[in-house]
Amino acid sequence: MYYVYVIVSDNQRPYVGYTADLRRRLQEHNDGKNKSTRGRQWKLVYYEAYKSEKDARIRERKLKQDGRSRRFLYERIQNSFE
């Protein structure tokens, strides 16, 4: 399985990514092994599972590049950010 996920930092800043191992990836974010998320603590607030890596990558790209798609998702999960 491949996962598209949204994590939120301690200052409520969201980050979107994809991975094949969600637990390992979240640990890497919290250990500072990712340049984009270094220096903060992160918690998982949302994920989607895909059988196809290509589908997961397309969805991640859509969320990162298309503000409308990202906004609709964030509105749908707004209470999870708290």
C-alpha cells in the first residue's frame, strides 16, 4: 500500500506527502531527517491509502500544486488540526 498523508506541526502548519511506510515516515519527520520538516514535532491528521504508487504520487502532486484541492481537503478535516 501507498499512503498520501497530511501531518501538522506544533504551530499548526500542515505538510502533505506520500510514502509506502507511514509509521517510518512520520518518525523520520519527527527525527529531523526531512529537510522540509526539520525542527518541529509532527502529528498525523489524515491519510489516504492506494494500491498503486502512481495513483498516490498523482494525488500528492495534486494536493501540493492545486490550491483548490488542498483547500477542499483542509476544510473537510479542519477539526483534525486542533
